[in-house]
Amino acid sequence: MAAGWRKLNVGVVGGGIGGMCVAIALRRAGHDVVIYERSDFAGEVGASVSCAANGTRWLHEWEIDVAKGDPVILKQLINRDWKTGEPVSEYSLDDYEERWGHVYNMFHRQYMHAMLKDSALDEEGKGKAAKLVVNHKVRLSLLLNLTLYTMRLTYHISAKPSIWRQTQSPSRTESPRPTISSSELMASALLSVALSASTPSVGSQTNSVSTATS
């Protein structure tokens, strides 16, 4: 381990997709993790979740058995008019893996969540298996303190120039882009989990419908 590293006991508020990802990253980093979830997952619902090459890369780096999520590999994007169903535009992804290094996966939310949960709680994975506590509600005051702490942590990390590594894009060498460190990703994920645990989801209506073909 790096100098100054120490094991932490971390509580993750919310056992959804974001919470499970945080738990996987933290357990693999050597920390002890407990996930607190207010439901028992009995009424899990959801639709398709897009996982592009950058997300698929993390799944492989975390050594997750992607096949457990029963993904559909995206080969073509078709935008359709939401009233008539007629195609508005089409975009082929035949060379997607060659260009970006990983395939574009589409998961059903329930299957993706189960896949991540298994990885977070599996005794055989890297690091100590996370613990899951269901039917557990976190006090609002504690949740607000966690949210504020995570916001300060994210700001503190992003304010350090050493955290941001300048990398060159192979196709546009004139415009360097920042790469976020794993520590900042963790902090951002914690903030996302904290906010999602306290904010009800709101549905939205769009003008078009995307159809994935495999």
C-alpha cells in the first residue's frame, strides 16, 4: 500500500447501482464497507441501462462477471419519432469496439443491479466483501452531513492540480483533456448516492424514442 494509506470503515447510503459501484471500488481498495438500503429489493423495477465503452472498461477492471448481467451488445442506434414510430436517424456502431476498446452494453436495470450486488458482496472477490443492511432508513440529519462532507471532499480533490492529469487525444492533439482520478470518481459517486437517496425520482418525457438493435 502507498505511504500514509489506512483502512477506513465506510458506510454507503443507498444500495442502488451507484451504491454498489462505490462499494466495489472501496472494497477493492482495501476498505471495510457497509451498504445501508431502505428497501429490501423485493419491488425492483427498471428499464434499459446504457453502458458505453468507458463504463464497460470499469466493469472489466473491477473483474465483474459481465455475463451475469445478460447484456445486449449495441450495434445500431435508431432514433424514432415518438408519435409515428418512423425512423428519424440511424447510427451504425459496427466499429465501436475497435474505436473505443470495449463494446457498448445495454443492461436491464434489475440484471445490472444484481450483477453489481453479487460482485460487492461476493466473498471471493478482491478485498473484504461488503455487508448489506436492508430496510434501514438513515436519519435526514446524518444524510445532510454526509452530503455536505462529500461536497467538500469533491471540491478539495478537484482543487488540487496534481489530481488532474493532462492527456492528449489521439485525434485532436491540440486540445488536452483532463482525466479524473479514481479518488475523485469515488467522491462524486458518494455524492450521487447521497443525493439520490434523499431525492425522489422524476420521470421525463422526450420527443423521440431510441431503439437499440443487436
